[in-house]
Amino acid sequence: MLAWTKSGNPIEHPTPWGCHGVFSTLRVLPKHNVLFKKQHLQRILENADTLGLPWVPRLDELNSRLEEYLQKLQEDEDKLLRICLLEDCLGLSVRPALSDGKPVEGWLLPYRRPDPTIKCTAEKNLYGKLTELEITREDWIIMDPKDNELRETATSNLIFVKDNNLLIPDKNILLGITLQNLIPYLKISFSISRGIPQDQHIAEFDEILLCGTGRGVAPLEKISELGWSMNGRENFFKIRSLYEEMITSKDAKLSI
């Protein structure tokens, strides 16, 4: 973990959860291939502007710090790199990519995000609670406490699957960069509608998939609190194959 002040002085990386700031997690494949790097960096800077952070570095400055950090890491590892931009510093940290494609058990978390379009480090009651789970195989399913809508998880977007039809939430969520880039691939093979199911309608779906930087595309095994469990993995395998095609494309690895 490394962090720098606005003036470039190195400092100890602070614990981000509960601090005013923004963050984004990037997938780093072997040979330091960062998936959708420019999109991630642009989004974190846009989010910082929206929050009115007192210091927002330039895109080239942020990219330079990222490349400097990558050179300190082993090239042969598949990893997740988190960028935190706080009020007075920039922090980078890395961990192994251990949850990619693995089945997930979901646990309900009644929670309403202040601004779902921003990945905000101040949301300690969401991101800070991930330490309570075994993150490689568990996730919080965010359920709005007022209307019981199932919108997303703490780490991923959700894709609800029935036969050849996909329902993808589109309101009051963060539309992740992985899903944004995957949707054109999905449109070729599936019928897509947009909307958000409520908890009582969950039984209508055979499969529910998680889609995000760390999980790639992963199957949700069950939500015990709602009595739901997956009915097969046929569409998971199809969509996972499309995801693999996407991340090996040239567009996924464009540099800045």
C-alpha cells in the first residue's frame, strides 16, 4: 500500500472507509495489463469533481502514479488494484484476484446509498461491512429498506436471468464499467430489459449473476433469507464465455 499527498510526499495509506473521498477497483492481468484503465481513471476523477474534493489530480498525473506503482509489483500475478482519492491524498493498494468467477452466497443488507452513481469511501456501513464476510464466496445484496428492491451488491452489478431473457437494474445503482462494456456482447445472444425486481419476485429467475471488476461474471448460488437458490448454470457459462472474450479484446487493454 502506498499513498502520496498533493505535493507528492509519501505517507502511510489511511483506512479509507468513513473518509470523504472516492475510489475505484481495477483488474490487473499478468504483464500489468489493466482492464479498462482509462474508463476507471476518468470515472474516479469525475466522481471527485462531483463530490467537490479539494484536490483532484490531472488524468496524466493519476496515470503516472498508477504506472509507477505497477512497476513495483510482480508481472505474473492476476490482481485487483484499488485507487482511493481522499481529501488530502491519493492511495493505491493491491490484493490477489481470488473471487473471479467463483460461486457466491448472497446476504441481504438493508441499505440506501446516498448517491448510487458514486463509489464513495464515506460509505463505511456498506464497504466497511465486507470484512464481516468471506469475500471470495460471499457478498452483501443491497436491498432498499423502503421498497425492498434488489439493486446491486456491495461489489458487483446484478443480472437476473430467465430463459434467454436478462433483467438488468438501471436506476439507483452504479452501472459498473465491467457491465457497461459487457452489455454490447450480451445483446448479440440475449434479450435485455431494464428494471429492478423486488424481493417477492425473486423466485421468477432461474439464475442471478454478479458482474464486476473482481468477480468478473460469477453465479449467485443462493439467498437463504429469501429461500432462493439457482436453478442451473447454463446461462452463466454462456455469459462467462462472452466475458472472457471481452477481456481478451484489444479494447479492454487500451492504454492512456
